[in-house]
Amino acid sequence: MIRPQRVLELAHSFLEEVRRDLEKAAAEGTDLPPRLRTVHQKQGQSAPELRTLGVPVPPGGEGNSPEILSGLIAKYTAQKPPTCLLLALDVLSTEADGTTRPLLIAEARDRNGTRLFMMQPFRVENGVVTWGEPLGGGWQDPGDEEMILDASFRND
């Protein structure tokens, strides 16, 4: 069992890695696919097994509904249900005035019901990423809002 504080620690560590990868991709002028980290903790095991994957986005799939990504992840995790999942993806957010800005979205979910998300604006100029303050102050409980990772835990 992973405690809620440990989920937050895993999520924060994962997000730091994703930020560095996003900065590197921006410097190289490449895209970063959504990242998924699975965490498997077995009884008596001192450290969890971590596996990080780039989630393939089909050609033309950018901007599709989050339900598609949710379904892909749920299908993958059904074969070996994780103790915890972490997800990070960058999207273009549309503001009230119609302008767009890049946004890093991260989610953390475990089988015990811990649910966290964070959104952080950023901008890229000349291959350099400048990070804005996380919206809402950082990691938050989504309340009744549906998260992309929720579908992977429907049978728990």
C-alpha cells in the first residue's frame, strides 16, 4: 500500500523529470509525448517497481478528447493493474480571450483512492522554457472532476 504522502512524493519527482525532458525537447525543437509512469508495490517489497512510458499519440491525434488517452491507458493497465499511476502531458489551453498558451498537466492516482492533479503554464521562446506558477498553487484534489487516470481504477 502506498500512503497519500508517498503518492505526492512520487508525483513531484516524476513531474521534475518531465519538466527536464520538456525543456530538452524544446531546446531540440521536438515534441514530447504524454508520459505515463506505472508504480507496482508488492507486499514485502522495499522499493516499488517504476516503469515510465511515452504514450503514443496517433498521427492527427493531438487535440483529441481526453477520453481517448484515458481509454488507451486503461487498456494498457488492465493487463497488469498498478498500485499507482502518474501522467504528464503538455497541451495548448485556450484562454477566455481566445489566445492559446501551453500548459503542463499532471495527474496522480492510486488504487486506494488518492487523486491529485496539477496544471502549470509555461512558454517557449527561442528553445528555452520559462515556467509559470502552478495554477491553484500546485497539487490539488480534483473533487468530483473526472481525471484521465480514473478509468484505470474503475474495477478496484
